[in-house]
Amino acid sequence: MQIKNFIVDQSLKELTEHRTVVLPLACYETTINQNINGYIPLHWHDEFQFVLVVKGEAIFQINEENITVQEGEGLFINSGCLHMAKDQNDSGCAYICLNVSPSFVLSQELYTTHVIPYIQATNIPYLLLVPKELWSNNILDSIIKINQLIKQTPPYYQIDISLHLTLIWKNLIINGIELEYEQTEMIKNHRMKQMLNWIHLHYPEKILLDDIARAGKLSRSECCRYFKRILKKTPLNYLTDFRIQKSLILLQQPESNVTDVAYQVGFNSTSYFIDKFRKSMNITPLAYKKYKNSNLFEK
């Protein structure tokens, strides 16, 4: 199953239900450039995410770090961490994505001592999984097997999945990383989500830098530092990009027109919307609309 449009709430928490009929997990293959945005936009979720790149290479941003992940490599992304992914060098990158509820990786009796400390650790937003490391390779192998089990559904496959999740977590612990807990990191992450949450609630309105900074209880300059450090752009540039993301779905509605969409997502000038859209998407909003309605690419 390819998820082409991530549905998120105002805080960027992904709302996709990560579960099969029986189990609190989801495992699917994703081709990055088939997403509606052409990349996997910034989001977060409570589930752990395990990734195995099966074709090409990608750049993942996790919190404020960028990591290049090549074919055959993977990632562990911790619960609650902001992340996004872009194809690297037009490689047609595809990856297996395994999202699993933290409470399901081990039995409840082991959860408190062996899972919660990893969720709370501030020094593990992610772990790079490379085949040359035995513990990493074991995790990558289990991701493949879980994906196969979900596709094939042999007898008792749910039990086999549970066994592989236990092996994944055992191998993740085996790597021996020392857990750290920094209050400042937790506060920073919380403030960033507060500011994003405010933008996603109010993006159709007129928004000033002061408004965004106030949402994070920060000064204007500190607010800008947060965004540049974590998202590599200014708060107002992020706002513009988010408005353009929101316009993509509206433009695909047959009855919509460019001017109405521009105002619905918060632009107060059609020409400004067209200019920003073209710079972001390399196509005008009208051409994008025609392309999506006719499946013929026009520029």
C-alpha cells in the first residue's frame, strides 16, 4: 500500500491509522516521489518507525539532523520525533516503512524497563541501520520478513510478526548506546510543536512573525533560530510552503479556481500565490490543476 497523502493534525501529528485489522502496526512500501508533494512532508507520530531503503537513496530529516540513507540501509525513528524524507538525486527512492505502537514491541511486563527509557531518551531521535553491523542487519532482515508476512498472511503470521518485533527490539538494545535525558531538548521539541501547531491552525489568516513567536513563548529572534536550526528556513518561509502544500489538494477539486484557492490558504494576492507556487513546484497553479485533472503534464 502506497500512502500518497499524509493526513496530519494541526501539530503535524500524522493521523494515518498505523495498524492492520488485528495488530497495532502498519508495514507498507513507499515511493517518495509518488507522494502528492513529491516528497514525504514533515510529520510525527507516537509509533516507532523502522525504514529499509530498497531502491535508490533518500535524505531523511529527523528533528534538526539530515541523514542520507542508501539502498540496503535503514533507520529507526523514535516516537514523537519530527521527520520528513526527500528523494536524493532523482533515484526513484522506495522504502519499506514499518510503524509500530511502542506498547506492542514487547510484553507489558517488559515495556516499562526496556521500552519507555528509549522513548524518553533525548539522544536517540534516530539510529542509522547499516548492514555491516550485525545488530542493524538483524533489524533490517526482520523488517523484510514482517513485510512478507503481512503480504502473504500464512497461518499464525501474527505470532511470527510478534516474534520478529521482539528480535528487532532486542537487537536495538544490543547496540549498547547509553541513554541520555536532557530537559532542554524536551522543552525545545515541545516549543517547536507548539509553533507548528499554531501555524497549522491559523494558516488561512494573516500571520506575523510575532504571532508565531508568541505561540512558542519565544522572542522573534529566538523563534527564527528555532526554525532555521530545525527546519532550515525562516518561520514565514515555512508558512508560505505550508500554504502551498494545502493548496495542492484544493487545486485538484474540479470546481476550484486559482484565485479562490489562493485566498483560502492565506495568500492575499493571486499574483503572489502564483509566483511562490511556481518557485516551489516548478509549475504554475493552473498548469498543476490541469495536469492533475488530465494526467497530462503542462508547463
